[in-house]
Amino acid sequence: MLRHLSLVTADYVETPSADESESPVDPVVEPDAAQESAEPQPVPRSGAPAPKIPVIFLAMLIALCAAVVFSYLFATVFSGLQEQRDQHQLYSQFRGLLDPSSPVAPKIGGEISAGFPVALMSSPQAQIHKLVVIEGTSSSDLLAGPGHLPDTPLPGQRGNSVVMGKSTTAGAPFRDLGDLRRGDTIDVVTGEGNFRYTVVDIRKGGTKPPRLKSRSVLTLVTGNSAWSLGSGSSSASLVYVDATRSATPAGTPAGQPRAVPSSEDPGSNEPDAFPLVLLWVAVLLAASATCWWLWARWGLVRTWLIGAPVLFAVLWMLSSQVMRLLPNIY
């Protein structure tokens, strides 16, 4: 009977299975895979590209292209805005000089400083309305408006007075000068009074001026509307309007200059501006490189807020000097 119980008991004893008797083993990770998973992932670059030689060359090319585009905009748009501002200031100054109560009398002869207002001109047929004429006819002088050639008498005085104006840039005050016809009038106000001239001839450069018997002649000079860069210094690209008046001319004070620099002749420019153009190009490249360096450290937004006004000012100064290299009547 005991033997029988032992057998029965043996049948109810649980024996561990082969799977349960073995202890669980952690999976083995290969060393190479563990090292690869531990390496940090590369972070995308958000600043300026590294300043390598191709990048530097590209940045300089972009700066020069921006200078060319801005110079064109300055010649066709911004210089016109500057001329309007200058004309407004000159008009207020000249009206103050004509006021009888003004302690300073308007200059009517002798050596007059460049940029000083000397006359007020109007001609409805040429879309000229109270334009202030300044002394001087260089490229930089005519950025402010029409200019009087210093070695000629002022309008209204005895002799041939020459006034030049731009036809394309800086507001183009003489753009419609070619629309004048014989018999049209040109009114001029100076410190000596009001003078009315009558147009007698419109001619292209290269043609001989007419023999005028009038004792007071006014010649307006500008550029041809069909002007191109290749013909800027050619006399054939100039337009002359001759006008006369029959009344007695005003007095001509002594001390008028006998000669002027070649840069004041019709169709001339200012070669001495070329070194300044090169200087401002160098400043532009240096400013562009500085902005590139700041972009890599400060980010695009902060660099733009600080660098944009500086670059705009440099481009403005560069374009102003480039304008001096263009013919004065364009």
C-alpha cells in the first residue's frame, strides 16, 4: 500500500520544463551597431555658407551686380527724387533773395559759387515750370537742376547766356526741350528783373549757330532723347534752343570768369570722380564681407536690420559718384 501511495505521489510532482530551467539571457548587441547608435546626428547649417573661395567669389559678384542695378535705379528714379528736394530748397532760397526785405541781395555777376541759385525759368511749351537755375554746369552741379555756364552772362544781360539741363536723369528737367518751336516763349527771372525770350531756332549739335543780331541771347542745351552710351560725348547728340529778346539788356557786372574747366562744357563729365568710384566699390565689398561674417554668427534677421541701412548708404554714395562720370546733360 505504501508503494502504491508513493507511485501516486510521484505522478503529481511537477518537474520544471527545459524552457523554465534555463535562465533568460539578454540579447547581445554588436559593438559596431552600439557605437553607430550613440553618435550624434549632424545638425543642418542655418547660417551663411562657409567662406570658401567659390563662395567669396559669388558674394563679390552679387555685390557688384547689386551696385549696377542700384546705380541704374539711382539714375532713373532716386536722382529725380533728390532733384525735386533740391529744387524745393533752392526755390525757397531764391525767393528769399528776391524779397526786398532780404539782407542778402541775389548775385547777378562776377564769380558766383557753384550751386548758388541765379534765375527762375518757365516755358509751358517745354513743360518747364519755375525751375531754379543754379551756377555751374558740371555733372554733379546739374543733379540739382539746370545750370548756368559761368563764363557766359546771366539771362537778361548783354551777350549769349548758356543754360544746360539734363534730359534723362535727375528728374530730366529739359526732357521736353525739343518740343519747343519758333515763336514759343521762355520767361526768366533774375535779381535784375523779369525777361521774356522768344525761340528763334532749334538745332542739333554740330550745326553752326545762327547769326543773331539781338543784344541778348539765351541758349538752352540738353541731350538728344535718342542718346546712347556710345554717343554721349559726341556733339551731334546735343540739342540747342536759341532764343532772343529785343528789349534793352540789363547791366553786366564786371568780374565774370573768362574760362571754365572742361568738365563744364556740354556733354562732358568729371574724370576726377573715377578714383572715388573705385574707393566706394572697395567699401561696398568690405561691407558685404562684413555682413556675410555677421550672418554666420548673428543670423539673417539681425544682420539684415543692421547691414541693410549701411549697404544702402554705401550704394547711394557709389551711385552719386558714378553719376559724375556720365555726360552732364544726360
